[in-house]
Amino acid sequence: MTRLGLLATDTLLVVMTPDPPALRGARRLCQSLPAGLAGRTGLVINQHSRFHPVDPEVMSQSLDCPLMGVLPRESRLVAEQVNFGRPVMTDQGSSFSRQINQLAGRVASAGRQVRMVGLGNTQESSR
């Protein structure tokens, strides 16, 4: 991803898992972002469980990146939906589905172009 490409983005989502290597990677990424992205970057924590020793808000504060969403660890549900080719967002009984739909609503309500950057993974979505 080029610096100009990042600057053209309305919102950048940094997606990370709540483990030390991902936190270090996210910190390096956030520190290397162009100054023009300040206020347009949000954090999404994926595969979080209530047993995790660090609160998502603490991770967000340590990265100086506002928390946009926390996606719970529901490996079994996600694997089942992927294996059968069903969007996980359609399973309204799951916490993961509710959280991903809330995150999508936050992004869609802004009506902006979003880039999601994870460790070694970049996806684009236009709204």
C-alpha cells in the first residue's frame, strides 16, 4: 500500500488479534502511518475472549488508536459458516455476527471508503 493510497482513504481499520506479537506489529504500523491519517484510523480487535488478560480499551489506548470494534473468538461458528459457504453475518444468534454487523453499521453510516489493514492482509471496501 502506498502512502498516497493511505492518504486517499477516509478510514483505515487496523485489525489485530489480542496477542503480544500482533500488538507489537500494530504498534509499529500505527507509528509508521502518515500524519494525515490522524483521526481517520480505528482499531478492530479480532478473536477476543473474555478470558483475555488485557482489556480492549487498554490496547486501544496503548496504540493511541480509537477502538472501532471487538470481534469475539467464535472459531467453531466461523469455521462452520465458511465450510458451508454461508456469510457468518447471517447467523443472528451469535455474538460474532452481532459485533461484525455493528462494526459494518459504524462504517456504513459514515458512507466512506475504508481500508482494513491486518498483519500481512489488506482489503478494500467502498461504501
